[in-house]
Amino acid sequence: MPALTLTIDGRLVSSRAGETLLQVIRGNGIDLPTLCYLEGLSPRGGCRLCMVEVAGREKPQAACVTPAEEGMVVTTGSERLQRYRRQIVELLLAERNHTCSVCVVNGQCELQSLAARFGIDHVRYAYLSPRLPLDASHQRFGMDPGRCVLCARCVRTCDEVEGAHTLDLRGRGVRSCISIDLNEPWGRSETCTTCGKCVQSCPTGALFEKWTARGEKVRAPELIPRILAWRETHER
Amino acid sequence: MNASDLEKLALHEAGRERRYCLRISICMGSPCMAAGAAAVKTAIEELIDRHGAAADIRVVGTGCVGPCSRGPILLVVTRDGTEYRYERVTPPAAAALVDRFLNGDVAPTERLLPADLPFFTGQTRLVLANCGYTDPERIEDYIARGGYQSLSRAIHHLSPEAVCEEVTRSGLRGRGGAGYPTGVKWELVRKASGSRKYVVANGDEGDPGAYMDRTIMEADPHRVLEGMALAGFAVGAEQGYIYVRGEYPLAAARLRQAIQTAERLQLLGGRILESRVNFRIDLRMGAGAFVCGEETALLASVMGRRGHPVTRPPYPAQRGLRGCPTLINNVETFATIPTIIRYGWEEFASVGGPGNSGTKVFAICGDLVNAGLVEVPLGTTLRQIVEEIGGGVTGGAFKAAQTGGPSGGCIPAGHLDTPMDYEQLKALGSIMGSGGLIVMNDQRCMVDVARFFIGFCQDESCGKCVPCRAGTVQMGLLLDRICSGLASACDLEQLEELCHLLQETSLCGLGSAAPNPVLSTLRHFRDEYEAHVMDHCCPAAVCNMAATEAACQP
């Protein structure tokens, strides 16, 4: 496979053709923040946290959907990018009802970690506090749209890994919501296989196993790439 | 049908047209229909039946004549070719009018629009040439005026390369808004590797106040189809899709009917005009999402997926519909193509200015005497459009004009002499856009205008990327605060910060252009924002400041 040479944050690095910028950057030990990206799933480019500056391009590019090219000069942590990332996390915190102190995933939440990482101790934007009903109709799992960041990791996991496509998005803009089948209660879904992979891929506490209390959700998003790798070795 | 049959049909139809001693056109575009054009047409037909003159007089329901605010419009063409346009026609008035013409009296002057009205004389109609003359539901009318001749010529006498070359040299730029050179795009798709390619027409026009594409599809559907077929021939595609906004049922019905009749005459479908060229066109209806006007979202929607944009590159020209190279152009762009192929690129390039050749259709509305649809050469100044063609501003002095809808910006009075072309508009912080032009008088509050457009973007954001989904909502809330007089200087700062975030980090054009109305009003009317924030008053007295007074009560 042909090798490419890029400059990332002033360092010359090499990569294989076909890799995305995010893969190259992470492969070189730089911890670029992401939220909607999950290894193994198709990249979505929706959270805009992995934005990087590429010399010669007018606007920052989302690293997860930008293919690495020969001779690219990439900056991952400029002051401007840090400011944008902080703003995006603040917008997410204000969008739904993120109350960490009572959340099942408190302490393990990706959104919470990002907020801590960027030193967000207060949110400058108005809280929208939408009233979103919780779906507890499934025997094992629950869904609280109030904690959802609309990253669609669960949607892609259900479609690409499990192949059930029970989950999808409905609505538009800020009124978007994760929908089960054609907006059915989860417990009545005929397509859901109760595999629970969506719960594992969820970065926040929006999807959770029932009977878990504050801070008790055990997250294992690395399960998804592990399943895919396992499949690949066994299919050969 | 072959090429000579087509010419024979054209001659036959033109001959038939000449035999009529009177042609009466009633504008059957959506605005005139809403004003009661259908009843007018029935009244005229009944009258002619009573006179038993149906053989000598042709009554035709046509596409948009132009001055929509004065509808229904009646156009009478006498045998010597003199045209009389009547405005605001009611069924009894129409019957009385036609009766006078039938009796051979001098043309009535009541409701008559003067022939030298700048609204008509100031225009150059290339794309809208057939509007007001042909019946959109009769393919013979289009053929009689030279329709499908360009396609016939291209298929039989030109190579695909030559067609691309012609379009490139004409200097035509995409009429959907961004102004990308059309020929370059065609060449990219033509050279792209792949056995299957597609042509897609974007008719998902959604800007508030803009209806150019709707009018073109309603008034002259065959022109769009011919343009698409030419594109299919030039890039090597055998399948086309025309994506029509869900709110345009009349346009969809006429296009569907046009596709059927064209296929019956072998002008579309398999073996066009007995050649080896095949090109089918299918209609796709949108479901009411503004974002589907963005090309990648549109392609997703055509494929039956959720209308979400994806990051470019790869561009549709490389990988579009079903992973194949796809040419996607606006409806108006396609409608321009037959003219270019028919008259040659020199003729087309002689209209407009260098780098901005040809004409552009604008939907002019707002505080104007003559609101409606106009087609002018690119580079016409805003002053000409507003003061001459539009007949001047009503209800006060000119304050600003919004171009490009919610993705564009405003042009203040000081820049009235700006030529309307892609570069000049961009330099002013606005865009050409698809051609919506909203004129505002000095009774309008620019902060309120910005708030309206942000509200629109907020409703129409698809929700895929965070900056656009949550950012537009926060911008809306900040503008609400400013408009109610409760905002502080800090809020204004935050608003600007959000504008930059959206511009730089949004996934698609909808999000990155959403702050344009705010940024351009901030640039040209910053004093108004400051009056709202510092003095808690609205200079135009539009915004309700009651909340401020309540807050100040002890």
C-alpha cells in the first residue's frame, strides 16, 4: 500500500493511503476529541469536534471524514479550534437536559469528560430544557432522549453491526430524536433483537440498562470494533 | 419521430398559429391562479363559444407573464402582432374586454398596462422567452417556437465534447446560487470513469419569497427537459431525475405530463429522434425539507434516504447517486442550455458582463410597486431592478434589499448602484443565491429581518451537525432578546461569536450560510443593533419593547 507523508502539528508523519486524517492523527498519539466517531462504524462528521486546520483550505475540516493526502499540513490544536470545540460542547450541554449528578453514566460519560477536558465550569448559552418523555417500555433497556447528543452512534451500530436497523432518526433540527421503528415504544418493537450494542455504543446516558442507578452504567464502546474484528478473522 | 418530422411539426404548428386572428393568453402561473385566473379563462371561453368564433381565436392558459402582484394578467395578441397586457382582470371584465376585441373596436384602455412599461422593456427574456405565449401542457406549442431543435442538432450534428465545449465557452455559471462554471462541471462528469452516470435537476427551491424555478417548471417544462436531455447526451448519462419541491404540485403535474408527451413523441426515452441516444427522466418529489436543496442531501433524498448532507469531497461529479458520477444543476441552469446550443455561445456570452454572461431570473418582492418575476442580464444594477423594473419602493424610502434568501445578505441604499453579479454581491457580504430579491422600505427593522431568517434556518436545519442544529437556536434566542430590548452588549458579542462558529464549522452550506443575514445586517446596520441593545429602542418602531419597560418598573 502506498505510503503518504504529512505534517501534523509540525511533525512529519507517514500514513497509508485510504486512511482518514483522524486515523493518522490518533495513530500518532494525538488525542483529538470526538463524540460521534466510533471506531468500526461509518464516520458521520456530525459533532464537528475533530475539526482540524489544513493549510490551503479556507475552513477547518472534520478529520473523521477527510482522507489523508500527500503533503497535507495539519494543525490540530490552534486557539481558534479550541474555542470552537468549547463552544460546541457548551451548545450540546445547553441543548438537552444533562444533569450529571443524577445520571446513570456519571463519571464515565464522554460528554462530561469533554466538558472537563475543556474546563467548562459554566455554560454561557440558555438552557433549552426540552420536555422529552423517557421510554422505559423495553424489558432490559431504557432510553432518555433528554441525555441524547444525537451522535447517531446507536443508529449506525444497530444498522451496520447488528443489521436490525431498529433505531433511526426522526424530526428535524433541534427537534430531531432517536426513533424506534416507526416511532413505537421500544418494548413493542418487532425488529429489536435486544442485543444491547446500542447501549454500549452510546457516549452518554441516553441509552442505559434498566436497574442501574446513578453512575452505575458500565460502558464498553470498544466492544463494537472488537466484534467487527472478531467477525473479520472468523470470516476469513 | 425523427429530425425532419420534428421540423415539419414545427412548421405545421407555426402555420396554424398564424391563422388565428386573435390570441388570448391568460397567465396560469400559481400567483395568477390564486387570484382567480381559472375563472377568467372559463368566462372568456364561454363568450367565444357564444360568438361561435372558436376557430379564429386561440385562448391559451400560459406560464407566468411577470407582474404577479397585478394578476390575473391577460395578454391579447392581435393578428398584426400588437400585444396588449391587462392587469387585475376579473371574469366579467375579461368578457367585456374580449367582446370589444371581437367587435373590432379599438383596444380598450381600461386595466391596460402601457406597452412601454419599464417592467417589460427593461427585461431580456431568454429563459422565460415562452412565458405568456405557450401552453405548458401542449408540447406542440414548445416545438412551434423552436423547442427540441437544440437537442436534435446536438444529437445529429454535434459530439458530446462539442456540447460541453459550447457550454464552457458560453461562460454559463450555476444558477442555483454558488455560481460554479457549468461547463467545467459537465466536463468533470463527462471525463469521470464509470459506465453509469446520472443527471439530476435541482427543483427544490425553498428560499422565502423566491419562485423562479417553480415558474420555469410550471410555464415551460419542456425547456427544462430539453436542457437535461442535452446534459445527458453531453456527459454520457441515460437516466435523469428531476427533484421537485413537495409544495409545488402544479409544477410536478405539468412536468409529469411533459415527460409523458415527450416520450410519446420519442423526444425522450429510448432512441431519441431515431438516434442511438437514450435518455429517460423520472420525477422525484421532495417532502418539505429545505435542506434537500443542498446537493448531497438532495441525492440522498432521491435515493429514498433521509435528506442529510454529507461532507464533500467526494463531489457528486465524482461519486453521487448510487455511487456513480452525477451531474447536478439547478432547474434554471438546465433551462438556459437549449438557448445556448440553439444560438451559439457567442450570442449568449454577448449578454451580461465578462465572467457573468447571460441573464438571471429574479423574483422581486417586498415593498415594491411591481412585484413579480423578471429576467435581466447579469450585471444590471440593483437600482435599475428596484426603481425602473420594480417601479419604485412603496410605503417609504428604500432601505435595503435581501438577496439570496436566508443564505444571503442585505444590500443597503448606499450600494444601490452595485451591478448584480456573483462577485460584486459576494464582496458586499451577500450572495446571488437562486434569485430571490426582497426589497424593504425604511419602516422595516433590520434586526427583526435577521431574526426572521435565523428562525427559518432554525426550523429547516436538518439536525446532523451540532453548530447548525443547536447554534441557530441559540442565535434565535439571542435575537429574541435583542428585539425585546433585554439584551446586553455581552449578548451581541456572543451572537457574533456564534456566527463565526457556524460559518466555519458547519457541515453543509445551509449551516455555514445561516449567519449571513445576521452578519450582513451587523455590517451595514450596526447602529440599529446598538440602538436595540444600548438604548432599548427600535428605530423603526417594529420591535415590541414592552418587556424592557416592565423590567424597569420599580
